[in-house]
Amino acid sequence: MLSIKHININSFNENIVYLHKDCDTYKLDEIKGLTKVEIHGGAVPVYAFLEIVEDDGILKTNEIGLNNEAFSKVNLPEGANITISMAGPPASASVLQRKISGNILSSNEYSMVMKDIVAGRYSNMDIASFLVASGSFMTSSEVLSLTESLVGDEIIRWDEENIVVDHHCLGGIPGNKTDIIITAIVAAYGLPIPKTAARSLTSCAGVADTFSVLANVDMSESKLKKMIKECRGAIVDYNSLPIASASKIVSAVEKSLGITQQQHIVSSILAIKLAAGVTHLVLDIPVGPTSRIKTTNEAMRIRKMVEYIGDMLSLEIDAVITDGSEPVGNGVGAILEARDVMKILRNKEDAPQDLLEKSLFLAGRILEFDPKLRGGQGYHVAKEILTSGRALESLNKIIYAQGKAPQAQLGHLTRDIVSSRSGIVESIDNYQINKIGVMAGASQYPGAGLDLLKKVGDLVEPGETIYRIHSLTSNDFAYANSLADVNSGYEIVSKR
């Protein structure tokens, strides 16, 4: 028996145990090849990966160290006694090898892999191997099987609702926070919209980051159900819900590796919506030379794939291809994006018109899931809900029900990026704008980001500001400035 010592180390979702090199119970010679172990003594066995400690100041010979993840999973106090045993290879080890060799996997095999991932039998390296192998080649039936396996066993049931709607954008476009406006309009109309959102994976701010400037986005399943019953809408960080566990783990590894395989993204999105009990989904597929999806042909392939999966899993999907050639809205970063959203909901004259029109278009598509609306009526109904103030009233109700967030501060370190010539903004590089925003600190601090003062087609004069950088730390500010100096992300051509 070994005594638990909590080692306050985060290991990116991996359970790690530490043994002293002169451990009383397990001799070093016996465990040289023991890298994966099972921890016994808690309610259920916990799988973990072994590290050897040589510093007497960290562990005693009769102690076992557990990192934060393992300590949480074991759920026993420090000083409690536990044992470990060698863990055999996961049941799906041969399946992983088959995929690495280029084979097509069955639905049952994908399910085996995901169950082992959720059980902690895969290291992040194992998961990465699976992602790379599956991302290089997947059939449509495999994407369907992966989606089913990512849904998991926990599904939110909406027994009193015939239609449960949501919207998702495949991303890659700075700004573009249509989701919050759509939620306000759809909830005001009366369709239930439990908007499951993510925090930033590779962008300046995810929907959950932006809405967290306005309200709390973490809630239980019971709170979510109460929100939908009382407000008809909610915006929740899906990581706070007990759904799609495998998808969360896989997405975290993808984020750390910088992997953005379209098949994985589609499977993860659809799995989360299915696990949240959504029956009708509008999927926004933005296309542009510097967006995630670069060609219409690629977008059409994705649309066919999601429609096939939706048909097979009884999820009605309206996949729409939109213009992703430049950022949508003026703000890039949580506070600035929330500012744009509230300007639109308050019907301000200086609200960004591109974000307004796109939100109305997509909200209208969702409203048309209601059989009482004829095709084409959705946009006009959505516009009436917005201009009448009902959408603002709806969002305010959601904000106060979820818990109003304390006021966040916009970054105080600012610099205006100016045009060196007169001309017309011909293009804006989404990738570069996002990169500058991330370097400014937008993925870490809600007050960091970029305020875009010029968009494609606008006239500029020498010395005129095209956008403003906001940062909260001097290092972030310096990084963003150096990137902008090399490439501002704006292409300005002479007036014709």
C-alpha cells in the first residue's frame, strides 16, 4: 500500500502517478517497463501513466504522487492508501494500429477507441496518433461512425419539445458572433435554442468567451433545462455539461497540436449538438481565400457530408454557404465582439451592417424550421423581432437568468495601425488578423483584440487608421505590433 500525496501539476488531461526511485512497495527493477498503471482504492480503477522521481524532497519511498487530474479522478484525500497494478494494452489498441495502417474502421471499432479514450487508457500521444491516422483518410461512413461514437451515452432529453434548434459556424472568420444575436431572436420568437458554445480553440474568442463578457456561461443540465423553459434560450459552454466527453478530450488534443481536420471538426460539432438534444441545426459554412474553407467545391463536399450524417442520425440540417472573405463585424476579441452584438440588438446606427445582415439571414433560416412559417418569411420575422426591441429584451432576460457578468475592461495599451497610402481596401487576410489578435492577448484576456475601422471596399487616406490594437500586457502588445509591422493583414490598392 502507498500513501497518496497530491502533486499540484496539470498535465493537459492526462493522469500521471509518481513513484520514488527507491519505492518500498514496487522495486524499480520490476517497473522499468511499466508505463501504464491502474490505481486501485477509489470507487473505480483509474488509469494513469507512470513517472519516476529521484528527488527525496518531492516524494517519500512509501508515497505515491498523483497529479491534479489523477487526484481528482481517484477522489480520495491525501494520506489515503492505494495500490497500483500494471495496466494491459487498451482493448482498442489493435484498432488504432489498423487505422494507422490505412484501414477503414467499423462503427463498433470507433466506439471501442472512444470508450478507451474516455476511460483514460489513451495518452495524448496515442490520441494524436489516432487523429493523424484518421485525418489522412476517412470515408463518409467512417465520419458517421466517428460522430456516433463521440455522442456518448449522456444525451439531454427535451421531452416536451418537438423542435429544438441551434446554429453553428465552422469558423475561421474573425468576429462573426452571429450566434448571440441569433439566440436572442429565436428565443424571442419562442423556439427553444440551447446554444452550446465553445471557448476559443484557435481564434481570438469563441462564442462562450464573448458571451462570458455579458453573463455566466457555465451551468448544469438542470439549470439549462430551467433556462429553456423560462427564457426559451441559453448560451452555455458545453464543457460545463456532462455530454460528449470523448469529443472534449479529442478537441483538447487537437488544439494543442494545431490540428484542424474537417472530418473531425464536423463530427465533433454534430456530436455535441446531438448530445445536447438538438433536432434542427443551421450550419454556417463560410468560404474565402483566407478562411478555414477556401473553395466552394470544398464547402459543397462538407455540406453533402453533414447532410448525409444528419439524415442517418435524424438531425435536420440546413447547411448554408456564406461569404468568408473578410472579418464579420468590427470587433475581434471578446469585449469588442460583445460591443458589436449589443449595438445591433439596441438598433444603433453605427452597428456593423455585415454582422447585422448575416445574423438576420441565419436567424431567418432557423425560424423557418417552424412549419407555421412559409419559406422566405423567416428573414422578415427575424428583422421585426430585432427592430421592435423584442430580441434585446430576450437577451437581457437570458443574461440575468444565467447571471450577469462583472464589467470587463478593454485593453489600455493601444496602437492605431494606419494606411501608408491612399486607395481602397481590396482584401483583408482573416488568418493574419486572427494571428495579430491572438498575439495581442485576445485568446487569454477578454479586453484584448482588434477594432477594425475599415472594411473591404472602404476608401483610405495616408495616415488614416485601419484598425486599433488593444492589449493588457506589454509583452502581448509588443508581439502584436511586431506582427502588424511585418504584415498588417490589409491589402490596399490605388483608386481606379
